[in-house]
Amino acid sequence: MKLRKIASANVLFGCFNSVFFICGFAQVVCGFFLLCDTRRVLLSRLLATPEDGLEEPPFYYVALALLASGLTICTLASLGVWATCMPGYIVLTFYFLVVLSLLLCDCAAGVISAIWPRCFGIQNTRGGSVGALQGYYGVPDYEDFTTAVDLAQTELKCCGMTSARNYDMSIWQLRRLGPRGMSVPLSCCVQGEEESYLNPAPVNQSRCQEVTPNAQFRYVPGCLMKLEDWYQGQYFILMIALFVGAIFKLGILLTTVFSCIQLRKHRRVKMFVNDKKENIYERTDEPITTKYIQPNNFYSPRVRNPRLFHTKPNEMV
């Protein structure tokens, strides 16, 4: 019965590790697709101001983190499958600590994802979204930020952070970094093609640049609320992925503890069976060193017939 429990513990541990390996592989695939999704990665540039000093958009680092953690999970799951076949306290302890560290990293990632837009993103107190737009849009050496704003205005169908008036006091407008006679960038205009954020093609450029905005030719709402909604959608997807991963990691931790308990019981059973099946031919008992002396009693032939041995008639053996 105990052997069946030990076998069931190994099967449960192996099944969890197999599913864990599949999750790691899926995480690698998601990281690869996120890295290839240039639009999503570029749009995440607006989640951090240029003052933060990030060389790449935040989602670029998220994609790399997914790839690294996915490969780590695959390697760890392979180690877990090997530990199922050759259980040992050292391997299981190392496995337990690494999985626990991954679980803590998932919790930290969830907390950082929750506080990032408010504490470190474009809404921070060092300038905020409007200040970032007015200070860095169209400025040389900040082409990535400019492209990200154009992409947001084209895909989210908005203009400016709060409204098109944000461009009135921007460096782009004051220094005339854009074409003459333009009050808003061409990405604020209603586009004839959705894929034209790098080379905007407005439906009617002259009507788009009028002082009074016309919803038929220019996007009227600001981008800030739409960016928040977009980020909330990405955050929801990330939280679901982290929650599922945390559930599997917690299951792995529980099965590891269960395997350690069953391994200890298995060793006790093995020692008990070995004691029961001890080979009698391999016993190392102490040799008999005591000299046996026959008792002097009535049944001794010497006592009953002293003349039986003529050479020693008066001795007792």
C-alpha cells in the first residue's frame, strides 16, 4: 500500500512537471510573438517618459523577460522529470527553491505592472503626459517617442494627450519643426489607410488643419484615456498569465513537498524490508569462546562404571 502511495506521488509530480514544461514553452512562444509585434512594443513607449532613460520600450523588456523565464521553466521542468526518476533530497530542495523564487518574481511582476503607469509612467510628477508630448514630440534624437505618438494617434484615433491644444505650446510648434501652416501633426487627421502612421495620408489635409476641429477630418478626443484603456487590456492579459503560472508553480511546490514526504517513507520501508530479508549466511555473530565442561552427574558413564576406562579410572570428564 505504501509503495502505491509512493508511485502515485511520483506520477503526480511527473504530471505537474509535464504541464509546467508546456507552460514554459508557451511562455517562450508568447515572448517571441510579443518581440515580433512591433506595433505593440512601440506603443508601449508611451508608458514611460523619455526622461526615464529607457533605451527600448517597456514591452521589449517584457518580451525578453518572457523568453528568459520560459527557457528557465523548461529547464526546471526537465530537471523535475529527472528528479521523478531519481529522487533525492538535494535535487528536490534545489528544485523547490528555484520554483519558489520564480513564484516570488511573478508576484513582483504583478505589483510592478500595477504601479508602473502611476509611479513611473507618463503620468508621473516630473512632467506627465502633456509635458512629455510638448517637450519631446518632433525633437531630434527622440524619433522613437515621436513615432510612438503618431502610432497612438493613428491606431487609437485621437489627437494630443488631452486634446489637440497640447500642440499649441509644444516645441514642435514653437520651433516650426513640422511643415509650415500645420496646427497638428498629420497623424491627427483621419487617415485613408490604417497602416499609414509612418507616412500619414489624410483624407483631406487642408480641412484637417483648420482651427475649428471637424470630426470628419480630424480626430477630436485625446489619447490619454484611450492609452489607459489600452494598457488596462494589456494588464488584464498579463495578470491572467501570471495567475495561471502562479497556480501551477504553487502546485509544483506542494507536489515537491509531498514527494519529499513520500521519499522519506520509502526509505523507511526499504530499511525495514532489508532488515526482514537479512541473509543468515552473511551473519557476523561473535564466536563462542567459552569452554564447555561436561557436568559431573549420575548419567555420566564414568560415574556409573568407574572401571570403563582403565587408563584413567579416577578422573571425571
